[in-house]
Amino acid sequence: MNKTMEMFFRKTAKAWLALVFLVPMFCAVQNAAAAIAYESSSQTIGTNGSPRTINIPIPTGTVAGNLLVATLSVRWYQATVTPPAGWTTLIQDTPQSSGAATCNSGTTAGIRLLSYYKVADAGETAPTFTYSSNCADDGFAAAGMLRFSGVDTTSPIITSAEATTGSSTSHQAPSVSSGTETDFMLVTVHAYGSSRSWTTSPTGMTERVDQRSYNANNVLGCNLGVFTQSIAAAGATGTRTAIGEADADNGATQSILLRKATSNIDLALAMTRNGNLVPGSNASYTLNVSNSGSATEPGPITVSGTLPAGLSYVSGTGTGWSCSAVGQVVTCTRTGTLAGGANASSLLLTVAVASGTTGAVTTTMTVSGTGGDDSAANDSASDTYTILPSPYAYYALDEASWTGSTADEVIDSSGNNRHADTMGAVSTSAAPASGLKPDTCRAGEVPNGANLGIDTKLDVNTEIGNAGTIAFWYKSNTAWNDGTDRMLFDASNDLGGGDKHFYLVKGDAGEIRFGLEDDTDDNERIDTGGNSFSAGAWHHIAVTWSWAAGRMRLYLDGVEQDNTGINDAIGNYADLWFGATHSGITGGDTDFTTNSANGTFDEIKIYNSALSASEIAALKDETHACTSIDHLRIEHTGSGVTCTPTTLTVKACEDAACSSPYTGGVTGTLTASGTPTVNWVGGADFSIGASGSVTKDVHVTTAGTVTWGATSLSPAPSNATACYIGATASCDFTAALAGFLFNVPDHVSDTQQNITVSAVKQADNSLSCVPAFKDSSKTVSFACTYSNPASGTLPVTVGGSAISCSLGGDVSLSFDATGVASTTVRYADVGQIALTASYTGSGDSAGLVMTGSDPFIAAPASFSVTGVTAGPIKAGNDFSASVTALNASGNATPNFGNETSPEGVTLTPTLVSPVGGNNPALGNGVIAGTAFSNGVAALTSLNWGEVGNITLGAALTGGSYLGSGLNATGTSATVGAFIPDHFSTEIVLASNVPMPCPTGLTCPTAYDGFIYSGQPFSVRVTALNLGGGTTTNYDGTLGFSKDVTLEARDALGAEDIPGTQNPGGGTLANNAIAAADFSAGVATTATPTYTFAATTAPTDIYLRAKDTDASSLRTIPATSVEGGVKVVNGRIKIANAHGSEVLPLPMTATVQYYNGSNWVTSATDSVSSLTLADGSYQRKTGGAWTVTPPSGSSVSAGVLNYTLSSSGGTGSVDISATIPAWLPGNTGRATFGVYKGNNEFIYLRENY
């Protein structure tokens, strides 16, 4: 120990230890390639006898096939060790012959480390090692045994290394390399010649063994520390250093790498997000599992992950896959084998994106099998997508064409209907992926010239406002540095001399300049500097401004280029134009130009907030699916009369089923082939806008059949035009000279509709209609067709007679003098029905055939929400309900959800209590129509993330059943009460307490600090939902909080079982939090104390919060969020001092803590404040005198240095401290008139 002085009677005798480290091997019956895992350990010391032995207990849970590795340290550096049968030598040559201490025989003792391994047998018994020592009076040894699984039992060791270390309390194990091998276990062993514990583990490693010897004849001692770390990446480990608590000496170390078992199976997971995450709608990921190994994975294979907040599980589909979710945890299983080199069928994971979700959303999924996995590095896949706020306006510029004369033809795709107009000869063109820009379908071209562009009709200052963002892609037709300025956008206002500028210009040197003028005529400009981008290259440009933040910013290709301050207030600007300049603008801004953009714009997005830099970067990478028109669909009645026009509905369809409209715009001309005469009302040309459909009236004036069609379609559909009469595909329309005219209005299901049926014929000398029947009763045959859905079970009732849609039926109608008869229609189900009337004459009307038809829609009357899970329901957890589509009589409508494009229902929560509380969106509240069976949807995954009571309101998701304009709603009974899913507890820094963790101690990561036993500290308790969001309704003023009690546990997430509470024999006091203390889900208390009953080693405590419903202990304990802190015994030590009576006397008061064996300076305490007082004067000379100690001073690094004033006489005075209750203290004595202390040594030897 290189001591320069050695005290004769110093009581530091150490006993050299023999160290045994035993590691269990991987069980042969387990999966051959599971990751190496530390399982358990044991430790012991040896015996002093003849022979000298050490018997190491088998770690708990050891089974056949586990790997056992033993490392033995013997007191003598030349010791020989004999392992028991079955043990293989790993390292046996780590002797440390140096060291200050010697055997009683006078020889140097030193230590020797030896390591062995063994594959455990069934019923493995504790091994006994024998060893020799030249130290006759002390033969003790110490050992630790660790058990591992997942090790290659055929060749378990990748490599190992050993080293001897110099005199220190820090001992470094050598670096070792795994070469190219991955997923290995590093084990380091450390020992030095002092009987002391290890206080600091090597960086990244976990302590498994900490054994020290006990003294024998007060001569020698040693210690043992064993540490492990699982490492995934191949390569060198680097050196690893462990630190002991005291008494430096020479030591020895070892580093060992354990090899994982191999299976020749390597499962890998790849994940692709299919499009953007759009709040309020569904999104999907495609997951692909492969086996890149050579061996077959026996299965089953599992893909699992926890969905991030904002996403909820909808479905998981794929051949051979079965998926389910519990809360946010999704698990998908595939049965069967997967051969080496093969791919499993793709798995489509569909999720719902909650409304209001913003920010980065990271989804991670992991694959696992049962046959092992040689590499964990490719088992997980992640996707991060930044959800931006909803734009104020979004011009995708995907229209097929622009006319230049149609208002609102530049479609606002945000859904806010802020459509724009074109200005002059601007056009659209394809915009595939190019350079930096992803595929964004089509774009808008603004050629060279004047007054050419896009008028958004958005007033910048009144509509966008004091904070905003404008972003778009731009492709110049010429090189950017072509010497000509180009206006990219302009909202400058001609105010007759006091113009206000607001513009973005591409300068003649290729720079982008953003300029604006505030209400006090201050002009601010920022620019990118010159750019030499080539013609035809896409670049993303964005600007933001915020008067609240006082800053405007300019971005190019997602990176901020410049910013400057803005003051005063927003100016009076005009409408925002892209590519064109407002006329008549004057003023002092010389960067203005009247030149058009001469280029192409795409993906124009406007926000009424200033996006952050990360959001701008995400905005640049956004894309969207390019839709195209699949076909044109013409819907008609199939028959009519020559005396009146018929109406065609023309739809642009995005898919074959026409379940989604094509909104990009279509133009064309309708045709009617055949011999009858056809007159198109308003002409045969048509134009379909963003709605996806249009109606056209046509009059077939002569009897016969025509066939509808369309020509000159732009854009050209992928497939031919289709025509439908209800659900029947047909383009033929037959016009008769006579027929029935009637109209059944769209209506609520099972409500009676009073209709008139007119029997008409064409007049003899005109195209007008005249009565076909007068003052007579006729039996008219009615039939019905299920159009949408294409099938059904309930009849249509006409005039009180049930008409089967498969058979039809007769109804007697009485026609008056005008040829009109009255009857009723009633349908108890939902959907679109085509009702047909026909009459075949007889007798004097023989040969007369009259027909007529009319489609109608019957919509649900309401929804019922029943069968809701009874409360209490934990916030954010799934609960169940049933939603039923009802007709007006309160019966289920079995066809609801069977529509061609199934109608869905959205459930919306309404807060019942607490009044004025928070009401977040309902999770999984958007119910797809496919979830309904016989008109009922049984829901099991609804969730609501707050506390309180709600009702569930149901309404059609589309708001209009089959486009009829009819909605349906319904409301549940009160649901709840909802309670917190769990609490979190946090140790809160208050007045610098807790203090930083002392050197040598490891404090809980939940709060890396310490408090003294009995010292008050602050705790924050938060009521949370399942996803970790705060339940702000847990509030005393709202009446939905409860009294909460804090409890102390010995570990994070420790189970509520005896032995875990009140660690260290302490007591948690002042641990009640009143319900009234909670505000918005959070309460903080500054009064808890944790007090030991006796002097105790430093102890970790973790705070658990409980009310009568919830706890911070979660179902999966490791996910509990419970703040922890180190608690230590503390005290004040006031040192004695002596000196001259004519000089000030320096003294110290030290705050100490008990480290488990000694009282040491609390060096990280600069918080404790001491007030010193004097008393008990013992004066010898100088008459009456006093000294003045300081008051109210804080320690620094645990020490308060202070000085007493000179006394002017000899004698002593006692110094005491007024101290907090948690720091008991002594009384120190200051003695004046003593100049040198007594020699405290009995014997002193000096070395030179």
C-alpha cells in the first residue's frame, strides 16, 4: 500500500481471500439460440483447515444445461487449486505477487485468480475446491457463482484475458474483443488485497457478486467483485474499472466473453408505413418477416410491439397471421414453420390515428420465434412520422386540368373548402418524384408573363393572421441565377401610397428573399444567399412568421437559412397570390418585382401557426397517394316516358366498386346511341369537380331504347364507362309513350311515405304528358330491387301490401280525373331500393304496357348504444359497447353496414361530470361499417383517457346516409366512472433537496440523489391513463380526486408482498395527500420524511401512491413509474480546536453520513445550514471574555469552516449547533492558550 508511515497498533489486519466465480451454463433443453441471460448467483468464503476448501452453493434455479463458470482467488499468489471433477480450466494464471501486507511467516502473500466452467447436470450439487497457501495462520477464500442461460455449451468461451493492477481502490479489467461475433456476454472479475466492498460498478455493467473476507488473526484480507454486461455489437469491449470503498492495494482482474448459442436461424423484420399518418383516420404498416438463416424456424412466430400514444389497434391481417391487442400492446402470431431463406406472408397492421395527434410518432415492432435467433440486431423495425397540424389550406394541385374561367377550380384538399382560382394561362402537369421531391402526382405551371398565377383568395392578416407558415415546392423553368427576379408569392396591398409589402421573390442571383412590412412601415427582409440550381430542379421553400415570438424565418429544402426579428404589429396585407404580383404596389422595398414565377408549384400548404424547424423538415418529406380515375359511372332509372325528361347521375370513380369518388376533376361528353330522338338539356358536355359527381337531364322524345355512354373524357379513365339501374349493370334506357311517374322521397327507415302515382302518356300533338287513366281503378304490379346493398331480407310495403323483392305483388290504385292515384310506401330496413310499377292492359286496353320506376334511400332513424362495460373503468383501458342501427319503430336494421361502401358510425364522448373538465377524443370511436352484423356492432376496444363520467353519442361518420342528406344519431346512458389507470410518483428537487448522490454510492436512477433520515423531501404524484397521459380531471376543485397515500418500497415496481415495504426498517411519515391538493391531475407534497429506527446502511426507497381505486404499481411491475431516492443517516461533527488566545481560532463543522461501516464527509451536501452557539466557558486568565461564532451559514461540500474571534484570555468554550432534527450533532471545544496538540501516536516509524 506504499505507506510512508505504519502505526504499530493500527487495527487494519486483512485476511487474503480466495475468490471463486461460478457462472451457470445454458440449459440444453431451452431454445438453442436464445440471447444470453444472467439468471442468478451465489457467493461464499472458504474454510481454514486441512485440507483447505471452499464449497460454493449452486445458484437458485439451476437446471441441466446451464453454464457454471468458477473463478477462485487464493490468499497466496503461488497457491495451487484443485477443481472438482467435471470442471474445465478457463484462466489459472493471474498471480499478484505484490502488496504491502505479508503472511505471518514474513513472506509476501499476494493473491491468485483462477477460473473454471462446467455444464450443469440435473440435480447439480455444490462443488468443493481445495487449495494450498503458504500463510499458515490464514487460509480463507471467497467465491461467487453466477448462472447464465443462452450460452453455447459446446464452445462457451469466445476469449478471455487477465491482468494485475497496481495499488489503488480502482482496478481495471483488460479489454477483450469478440471479433465478428455479436450478442455476447462480458464478465469481469476484480479483486485487491483489502477486505472492503465494491462501491462503483464498471460503466455499463451490473454487479452480481460483492464478497469480502473476514479477518483471521488480524493479519490480511481481500475482496471480490463480479460484474456482467450483455453486448450486441461485435468488437472490442474496452477496459472496465471497478472501484472499492477504501484501503488501496495491488489487485488482479479478468475479462471473459461468453458465446451465445447458435441455431442457424435468423429472423428479421422489415416495416413500411403505407402513406402518411392522418389524425382522425386509419393508417397502416406492412410488416415482412424473413428467415435469413439456413435452418428452419419451427414456429410459432410472434410479431409484437406497444403502439405509441395517438395510435390504437384496428386490425392485423395476413395469410397465416392472427392478431389481437391488449391496450396498446399488439401481438400477431403465425403458426407453422419458416424455412431458411424464406419469407413469411406479409402482415398488414391497421391502426387508428386519434384526432388531435401531433408531433413525432414512433412505431416499433419486434419479431421472435421459438427455435432461437442468431442475431437480435435485425429483430426490430421502427418508423417515425411527424404529424403536422392541420393546414389552414392545402393546394395539392392534382386537378387534371384548369379552364381558367371556373371559380374554385384549384381545390383545397384540407377539407376547409378554401378553394382557389386560376389567373390567366396556368395549367397542370404530371409531377412524379424528381430529385429532392417525392411523388406528388400533379403540379401547377405558371409560365413567364404577367398576371399569371393562383389566387388563394386568403387575406393574410385577417385569415392567416399574426402567426403563419407558407410552404411549397418550386421548379424554375430557367437556372435560378438567370439574372431575373421572379415573384413566387405576393400579398402586398395597394393602399394608395402607404402600400404594405408581403412577398417572396427568387432573386436574379438565385437567392430567395422573404420580405414584409409591419403596421409602422418597417420593412424586414431575409434571404438564402445566391443559388445556382439548374432549370427543372425541384426545391422546397418555406417561410414562417410570428409576431408573438417576434421572428420571421426562411427555409430552403427543409433547413433554416435566415431569420430576423419583427416588431410592432402585422400589416394590412391583401389576398395571397402565387406566381403573380399585385398591381400598383409602390413604396421603399426595392426587392419587389412584377415578373411571374416562370416555373411550377406543387404541394402548397398554408398554416395559421408558425411551424417549428422539425415540422418544416417533416413537411418537406410528405407525400400522398396519387389517385386516378378508374371509370365513369352513369346511374339511371332504366325506363321513362317520352313526355318528360329523365335525370342521369354521372360519377367519377376511383375504384372498380365506385366506393371512393375521384376528386381530381373530369370533363367529357355524354352520348346516347339508338334510334329514338334525344335532347340533352343544357348540352351533352359535363364537368365533374371535387365532389366526384354531377347530374344531367336528358329527354328521349320518341319511343325506343337508347344506350348511354361517354366520350372525350379527360383525364382518360383506366376502364370503360359503366352504367347501372340500381344494382343491375345496364346502359339501356327505354322510353315509352305511356308509363307511370312517381317519386318516393329519401326517408327514415320504417316511416310511411305518402306518394302519388301518375299514369301518363304523350299527348297526340306535343311532347307534353296527359293522363293515361281517368276515374278508374287499376291493379298495378309493383316490384322492388335491392340496389345498395345488393341483397336484403325485408319487403317494401306499398299501399299496405308487403312486396317481396324476389316475387313482387299487385296493388289496386284508384286514379282520379287527372290520372293520379295516391298510395303509401314503407320500408323497415336501410339502403337504396328501386321500386318499379307496371301495368299490362287487357280487354279494350289489350296491348298497353306501362312501366315506371324510382329509386329511394331509407336511412336509419337512430342508433342505440348499449351493453357498455360497467364502471369503474380505468382511463385509457379498453371497454365494450354495442351500437345498433335502428329504424323508426326501434328495431334493428339488418342491412346497415352491408352497403357497397359500408356506412360507418362515429362515437363521440360528451362529458357528464366533472362539469368544465377535460373531454378527450374517444379511442377507437370510428366504427367501420364492416363491424356491423345484422345492424349491430359489438365493440371491445373503446377507450377514454380521462376520469369522470361520459355519455357516448353515435352519428353517421359521413353525416349523410348514402348521400341522401339524412343523418342518424343516438346517445348512451351515462358511462363510468372512469378512474386513473395508475399513478406516477416523482422525487422533486426543492430547495436543492435531494442533494447529489455521494461519490461511491449508487442512487436510484429515478432521482440520482439522497436525503437524510428524517429530512423532509418533495414528492409529486400524477394521475395517469394507460398511455401515460395525465388525467387532468383528477382535480380537487372538480370533485374527481381522492385521498392518496404514499408508501415506501425497496425496489421500483416491487410487489405488494411482505418484506418489500419500509426498507431498512424505516418509517414513511407525513405520507397522506388530500384529494383537495390535486390540480389538473397533479399534487405535490413537501412534507414526507423517511426515518430509520437505528443507524442503518444507505438504503434506496421507492414511493408508491395509492387511492381506493388505483396505484402506481402497474400490472407489469417493470413499467411502474415510482420515484426513488437514497436515504442515509446523517450527523454533524464539530471538531475541537486549540490555538493562541491573541489570534482568531479557525474551526470546522462537518456534515457526515453513515456509509454502512463508517461515518464519512457528506461531500455533496452544500445545502445544510448550521447556526452555531457558544457556552460553558472555562476561563483561566484574562477575566471575562466571549467569542462570537457565525450563525445561519450553509456548509460547502459538507464542511463549514468558521473562525472564532480572539478571546484575549486563556481557557475554553464549548461550541454547539442549532441543527435540523435529521442531523444530530456533538459539542466541539475551542481552547485558547494551547499552541500544540499532544502527540497522538504510540509508535512512529519514518521511511526514507
